[in-house]
Amino acid sequence: MALKLFTRKARGAIAMLPGRPAVRTSPSGRPVSGEYQPAERQALEAEPVQRLYQQHRFGVLVTERHRWAEDEEGRNVCGLAERRLEEEMALVPAGSVSMPTTLEDLPGSPEIDVEVGPFLLAIHTVTNECYQQFVDAGCYDELALWPEAIWPHLIELHDLTGTPGPRYWMDSRHDQRLADHPVVGVSWYEAVAYAKWVGLRLPTEAEWQMAASWRIKSEADVFRRLPWGDAMDYQRCNVWGTGRGAVAPVNAFPSGAAPNGVQQLIGNVWEWTASDFEVSDAKGRVVIGEMPMRSVRGGAYDTYFDTQATASFRTGQILLARAHNTGFRCALNV
Amino acid sequence: MASAPSAQTSTIDCLICGTQNPYEALLCGGCSAPMALIHESVAQQREPRIISIVGESNVGKTVYLGFLLDMLTRRAGDFDAVPKGAYSVNLQQNVITHLSARVFPPKTPMEPDQWYWAYYQVCRKSGSDAWVDLVMPDMAGEALSTEVEVPQTFSVIRNLLGKTEAAIVLVDAALASAGSSRPDFFALKLMTYLDDMFAKRRRQRVKHPIAVVLCKADYCPQCFDDPRGFARTNLNRLWNICENRFENVAFFASSVVGSLGFATGADENVVPVPLHGAPRGVLEPFQWILDQM
């Protein structure tokens, strides 16, 4: 793919400042002030290729462009989709990461070194507005998107009103005031299904750490604890110490971006990864969950300890957890 | 208020239990409260207000209180707080040090002389600039349980609750949501004890503010959506006694651990591991209590 994806320029249509007033959310994730304001349903394009574009399924249009090779309009739409991917994803170069293998994340703790090839990573986490397309398309009933093991549980993946959607939505609609906020209250399965639907995938844990620590192959062998350097800075991310106390729009805190422009790797919401959560404690005992766990990375707006919002901090969530502070971003092979 | 030391005898009365102690004593001979707390109270020339945090063993009193105090000193929400004396900082330091290392702090010992006591001056950043002196002890759950079952066993608890202006009652929502009746029964016993302590007359309902906090609510997210509804359904005995005997009760949901793992080894012991900290609903009960006091 001929994408111009490596840039130091800040991206995103609107530069959000950390001081922008937050839409206050309750601990359950719902806006505190006023009535729930459901987003309006969007009329869909009749033409399938146009509809794919409208639904932000750019990954499908680019990776399956051969389907429209004979169709001029289809080729044009695929070209547009490629440009959108260029805008919305950034290249993470090849490198290596050292991941702690125990709960301790201190210098000298046991680590495993993992080589990571180049890949594309979304600049922002998936927003409520984007995820709405997935819900509106009836994907919760589209069994092909979900692993067979989860089929019996699909009926439990509903919102506050019992209709399909993330945990904190109502009547399968997001609150329109939170359209540009990360979608939260989604299980790992929902994250994977969405990524598959748009033609992308979740990053592995090592890929996520590579993007956040920026340990690219170079003589300098730089390793960053945080995308912007080594010291916590509350102006650059949304964690408990920032004092915001709520999820922020996906393009807030632009100064905390990684060198390639990927934003909010630290703070705002934990991010699901594709990897199993596998660590042991200081005594070598394997740490497991009540159910199988997947790795989540980066910390969230309510992460209390700064040491738990770093590039290398490893933690996990059970697969079916639909937490108020966990979202995801997508990746794509180069 | 604790009386000023007498020049002739160099003694000082404990503000919790009233025991007369030598001025140079480190702990009260009657209730084991740190004498530094009594000295501080005398220096302030005003009696501190006591908020008690009570609940069953293993419900998470130490973790809740440690997080609350740490958040207050980090100026969370609308609060500013100053610990009075190093002994007051020990509890929050213990909790924060352990949890940031992903280990739960050790259980509070039964012996009152080993309990943590916290004496804080707290004020709201907005509105009134008046500082309130608050004493919040971290009682052992087993000791509290024993005192509730057999009153007068732990006089320190009885004296303390006798002076308490408001209580934060912690209940294990995770156990309750799993169908166990134990949290409901313990809370019921505790509320009858508090009723006995607080009610001025039998026919009157208790006026002390009581914040019922449904702990470990990350296990049952519906707690956060509707704590009252959760209590009414899953802690019905507690709910009923609150309605019958307590005039000023509010229900809250709280959790401090974002994700819980379990370390399992060859010895087959299973050790819970707090994988990351994500406190929710910790400040709200305290804020409500202060509003009511």
C-alpha cells in the first residue's frame, strides 16, 4: 500500500486543548447534566460501495479493492478510502519491545524481548459516532463477525435499555454529546468484531507497546516510558491526576501524541489488545482471571497510579468485561 | 473536648474514652488511641468530629479509607485536606504503597494499639472556608464483629461509636450480588448496634447521617447505575432497617480496583491481585456525609 503515513504533524480536524470543558459523566459513563440526547439515525447510501465508505469501513475498501476493480465509481471510492486511512492511521516502524513478565515493572525485573514489524495504528481510539455505524448495521446479529464461542453470550451484550450496543448507551444510540468520545463499555469480543467489520484488527500487546515506547531500530536505541518522554505530564494525558474525572474527546491532549502523531496512547481509556494477558507474580505464580483475560494497555482517566499509565505497564481484563473506562483502537498490516 | 493537661498532675483526658493518661503517654491506656491525636485536639482548642468507617472483615475498610485520605490530600474533587501528624499519614501510605505494587495491604490486626488513626483537617475549596477536624480510625473488622455480637467486648469501639457523628457503612456488593446473604445479615446486625448507640429514644429514628457504600461494585456494574435499587433487591434486610430506624441514609457504589486477578501456585493458595487501581465512588459518600454534618 502506498500510504504517506509517517509524519510529525499533529493530525485531527480540531485541536482540543486539555482545558476544554468536559461533558461530565457519571461513574456509569452517562452524561450527568440533562436528559440523554440520543444520536440521530443516519440514512444509508443505497450503493454498497458508497455505504461502506459512509460506514467508515475504509479497511474493507482498501484491502478488498479488487472487488471493485472493474467499476470506475468503486475504484474512486477505494481511492478516497485509502486517503482516509492515510489521515486516520500512522505508521509504526519496526522495532523491539521489552515486556515485563512479572507484575513488577521496575528496572531489573524479568522481561521478554519481542521484535515487532512495521504496521499501521489508528491515530485515535474508536469513537461512539463510528461505533454507532456498527450497531446500526445490525452487527450484533451478524454471527459471522463473532467467534462461535461467544454466540450464546451475544444476547447479554446489550446497553442500559436492553437493546444491542455498548454497556452505557440507551436504545442502541450513543449520547450525541459524546459522539467524539471513545466508545467504552465494550467487551473484547465487541472490539474484535468491530475491527473485523471495518477491515482492520486490534494491535497486539507488543505492537501497542512499540507505538507508545517508540523503540525503533536505530543506533540511539531510544526507549520512552511515555510517548512524549520519560516523565508524567498531566497536560499531555487524561489520568486521575489530571483532575478531569471523565473521559475526554479522542483528540484532546494532542501534546501527548507519539512522534508519529498517534494520540492518547496514555490515559483517557484503557485499550483492548489482541494478546492474552500472561504474567506471573514475584513468586512465580501465574496470574489468571475469573475468566480468560486479554491485555489492556495505556491507563484511563481514572488511573490513580502514574506508574500504571506507562508504555510498558501490563494489565488485563476478562474478555467479557464491559468497563466504563475501556475502549480500543484498530491496526492494519502494512 | 479533651481537657488541657493539669500542671499539678501532668495528665490528659482521652477524647475518645475519657481515660486520664500521663501527659507523656504514647497511647491511651483505655482505648489505645494515639496520644498525639489527643494532644493535637487540645492544641486545636476544639473537639474533632468523628466519622466511623465500619463494615465486615474483608469488606475493604482499610483500602477505602486509605484511598479516601490519599485523594483528600491530593485535593480531589472539592476538597482540601491536611493530615495532623505523621501517624495520620501512615494509613494512606500503607494502602497506596501496597496497591501501587499490586498487592492488597495486610489485614488490620485485632489489637486496637496496632490500628491506624487518621486526624485530618478538611475544607471545601468552594463555599465555606471553614476547616473541619475529622478523626477516622481504621478498625479491625473482626474486632467490630465481636463487639457487635457481644457488646462491651471492645470498649474502644463502643466509646468511639458513641462519639461518632456520622458513619460510612461498607457492604460487600460482590458477595451480595453472588447471592450470599452474609453481607445482608452482618449489615443488619451492625445497623441494630448503631441504632442502639445512636437512638436517643426508642421511638425516635436515628438522625445521624449514614452512608451505605456498596463496595467491590466493579463486580456488579448495576450497583453504579442504581445503588438504591441494588440494595433494595440484594440487601433487603439492610434496606428495611434503614427505612424503619434511620432518618438520614444514602446509598453509594464504590470500587477501587479496576481489574482483579488471582495468583495461583503449586501450594494451591489463591492470592487476589489488584491488577490496576481505578477508584470510583470513593469521595461521594464522604462528600454527602460532610454535607449532612
